[in-house]
Amino acid sequence: MTRQAFLARLREGLRGLPAQTQADIMADYERHFAEGVAAGRSEAEVAEALGDPNRLARELRAEAGVRRWQEERNASSSGAAVFAVLGLGAIDIIFLLPILLGIIGAIIGCAVGAGGLFVGGAVMFATGLSGELPGGVAAGMLGGIGLMAAATALGGLLTLIWIGLVNAIVWYGRLHYRLLKPALEPQAPGEPA
């Protein structure tokens, strides 16, 4: 994505914020592009590093709403902050929750398959001991051990994927908490809100 396309999408997402806030944000992201290009990176690389401009605009709108509420502490700014954060959360629920549920469902399905593969390998191993499988005792035992090893490897891989998914969810939650943290922390007496 080019600088112009990124900034146009960002500007569109910031529509409705005070003009000065929009100008400050746009100047900041113009500076990001200028510094990136000066460092030898392409506009596409800088845009990719900054992330999705629509998502970024929603986060910046929520942050601006929370900041306004901290400064003014009135019903209007409170409502703006709540709706900005809820808007960010609604996008998460509408788009990200179905994807997350699909990934979790696939992991559970693969885990059940790995369990079935392990049980099948154990049955094959036990049946191989009786010598009733083609190839004799050794083929049945080795085939059963192979299936159980494959199931164990799949279980290990699924564990790593699960850990990565949980880490991603924690990172994402911290991102939102970082946004809301200033509004949630109590203010010291005499400290500006």
C-alpha cells in the first residue's frame, strides 16, 4: 500500500474527530512515512509495519475518546469514550470472534483426531502381538508404535499452536488494556484528570 492510500484510509477513519486531533494524527503518520523512507524502507514496508489503517483509525478514535473523557469528565465526553471503546469491541466481536471460534474448533477437532490415532495405534500394537495382522508380529507392533508416535507428534504440534493462540489473545487484550489503562487508574489528589 502506498503512503497516499494508507493516509487516505486513515483520514477517512478519523472523520468525526475534532479537526486539530485529526491534523495531529495525520502529521504524526506522515512523519512515520518520511522517517521510514529516509531510513531506506519502501512506502509499502512502512504501511505494512503500521498495520491496517482502518483498524488503526478505530483504535485512535477510541484513544481520543478516552483522552477527552479524562480531560473533561462530563456526560458528553463519557458517552463518546464509551461508544468509541464499544465500537472497537464490536468490530472485534463481529469479525474476530468467528475466526477465533473456527480456529479453536479446528484445534479441538485435530486433538480428537490425534487421540483417535493414538488409540488406533495402541489397538494395532496389541493386535500385532497376536500375529493376526498381515506381515506378522513385527509389522503390527511397528505399525502401532508408528501411529502412536504420529499422534504424539500431532499432539505436541497442537500444543504449540494452542500456546501461540493464547499468547496472541493475551497480546491483543494487553493492547486494549493499554488503551483503557489511563481511564481505569485512580487519579492522585490534586493530579489533573
